Amino acid sequence: MSQKLSLGWLGVVALGVTLSAGAQEKPADFSTQVPLSISGEGPWYRLELPMSVQLNARQTDLADVRVFNAAGEPQAYALARESAQASEKPVLTDVKWFPLYASADSTERAPSVKVRSSGDGTLVEVQPAGQLEAGEEVLRGWLLDASGIKAPLQQLILDWTSERDGFQRFTIEASDDLQHWQSWGEGQVARLTFADERVEQREVGLPGQSARYLRLLWNTAQSAPVLTSAQLESASGRSLPLPLVWSQPLGASSAKAGEYIWQLPTGLNVERIQIELDQANSLAPVTVSGRRESSLPWRPLGSGLLYRLTQNGQDVVQNELQLAGQTVQQLKLVVDERGGGLGAQAPTLKFAVRSTLLVFLARGEGPYTLALGSATVKAANLPLSTLIPDYSAQKLAALGKASVDAGVVVVPTSTVTTAATAATDWKKFGLWAVLLLSVVFLAAMAFSLLRKPPANS
């Protein structure tokens, strides 16, 4: 009996192995498939997942993302995902600021200065290069000393005297030697009195790069305000977050005036939102709340000032708000109607989440396909340090690149694929049925042998 039972269990084990092999994931198991193009040196390739592709996943943590080769074989891969909550807390540093003066009739784009610095590059003194007549100098901007900060700069925070309330617009340039300057775009800050309250916007986003010095220049028609504080927010190179990716515009529902609700496609770690401001001269202090499900209470996520105003023939726009990166599926915006509201039409909203980086090890022949969209598969991604021997940030940046083919519309797989998936499911059910019948048969045989009376000796 013992020998018969052993042979029976060997058959069950063999059947289980066959079942496992038959259940190996195939592209047809996923509702969405997107062809990939690769460039650069392999065998590892990195892919920043577009927002439109991510929204086809059935699992919030992207456990249902896979890469297949031309033969339908799954590729080893890793995911790098990061949210504001998971990243290290940024460091806020007070920096020195030095005025940049020019004569009122100067045509120079940037004032010429003489600089005295210490041995480590720290600025000690900044003076105009030429002689300026008393009373004719104009404060064109400020030079900030960031030489003591060795990490990438993410945000600039300014404060200035109350004599210059209103909007401030300036260009931002960066340099390591005070001779060669690189444009970092424009900055915009504001301080307004609204309904007996002071509303401020003092933060300006920076591109996440390192620099020893920053130069802030106001345009020639406007003198710069007198600064009272200048701070720079930085993050270490290894904790520098991945870039943001933006969604397409979403329409809002509005149950009452000044209140708008947006339904997101799935639960997402939203870090920034952008509200469409169609009408010129719009001004709206707002608060933002969010929640995971409609049955849960709203949680406050942030507040700020939105505006679109015309100054000197140009639109001055602030339509973005930064959030904490909490997971939400619904967002609510409440507008202080004392500012006139946002118009009769409900505004559209764009939201931004951290980019997700997928790295895969190319095995077998291409072309390669990104597949996603399954509520049942389990996560199969590896840590980056396991996927890439001697992993480092420099090695990651040097990998070949993969991209979603331009012009390809992400659509669910065809009904033929669905039928194939259904057929696969019936095969799985049949295998499980055979397995269960085998177990029942073995149990019945064992019971029969146990009931058989022993033979007389």
C-alpha cells in the first residue's frame, strides 16, 4: 500500500508541475499591449511609463506590468517608483543675497559687477563694475550665494519688504563661476491683500540641478524689491525624485457654486494639480481636499492662490498647486467666492504624479511589448540592485532607452485575445479538476485499503 500511495503522490506532484507550466503568463493574459522601441546599448533598457499607459493598469502598485519578447516570453524587470511621502525630507538653507545695481538708462541685460570671494568660493562683496551716480542707480536684481549647498536645488523661497506688494516676475540664471550663466526659466511670486487677509506666494520651483550661484533679474521696466530673506530647498542626489508626468484634462462636476469635484481613473499619489483659468483677470484663493472613496470623509490637502491677470500687456498666470502626494481618487476644490470665482463653466483639471521608471533585461529576440491590465497576476518585479549587477545611479543613467512607439494608441487587446484568455482559463479549470479528482481517487483507494481486513497468517 505504501508503494502505491507513493506512486500516486508522485503523479499528483507531476500534475502540479504541469499545471504550473501551463499557467505561465502570456501577453494574452493582459488587457493592454503596447509595442516598444529600443535605442542605445543593452541588454538593459529603461522606460519612463507615460501616464496614458499607466492608467491602463488594473493594480495601483503596477503589479500587473510586464515586458514580453517576440516569442511571448516574460522579461526580468524592475520598477523605480517614488512619491513625495517616500522621498527624504528636503533641506532648507538660508543663503546670502547681494544687490545688483545698474544706471537707469543702462541697456545691459545684466549689470556688470566686481566680486570678492573667499578661498572656498563664498561671496564676500559684490559691487557695480562702473561708477554710478548717486540717486540714478536702479536695483535690477539679486545675486544669491549657494556655494555652501552641494545638492541639487529644488525650490527658491523669497521674502521682501511690504513696500512692493503685488506681483513680482524675474528671470533665474545659474552659474558655477560667475562668468557663464545658464537660464533656469522665470520666477513669479506675489503678495496681495484680499478681504482683509494677506495672501502670499513666495515659492518658485527650480529644475533640480546643482549651482554655486543664482542670479535673479527683474525686467528693465521694473525695479526689484528689497529682499528680507532668501532660502533654497535642496535634496541629496540619491533622493532626487523622478520627474512629474501630467494627465490629460479632466472635467469637473459641481453641486454648488464655488465647489468642484474631479473623479480620477484610479487611486494615485497626486503631487501637483493644474486648474484651467479661461477668463482673464481671475483671482481665486482656494482649498483642495481629497479622498480614496466617495464613502470616506474629505481630507485637506493644501491651499493657495490661483490667478490670471494682465500686466503690461502680458498674462501673469499662477494655476498650479502642490500637494503632499497622498493617494486619492477624488479631488475637491473650494473657491473663495469673494474673489469673483472661476466663471460659469466648471474648470478642467490636470494632475501630476511621479514618473515610474521600468528597467528590463532584454532576453530573446525583439520586438518587445509592454503589457498591463490584469487584476489577478502577482507582482514579479525585482529590486534594481538584483536586476543590474554593481547597480549605481550613474550606471542607470547610461542604460539603453525604451519608449512607447509614437502614434500608437493604447487600447485593450482584441476579442480574439479575450477568447484566447478564456480558453486558457478553461484549460486551467480542467487541470484543476483533474488534480482534484486524482486526490479524491487516492483518498478513496487509501480508505479502501485501510478497511480491508488483514489476511490470516
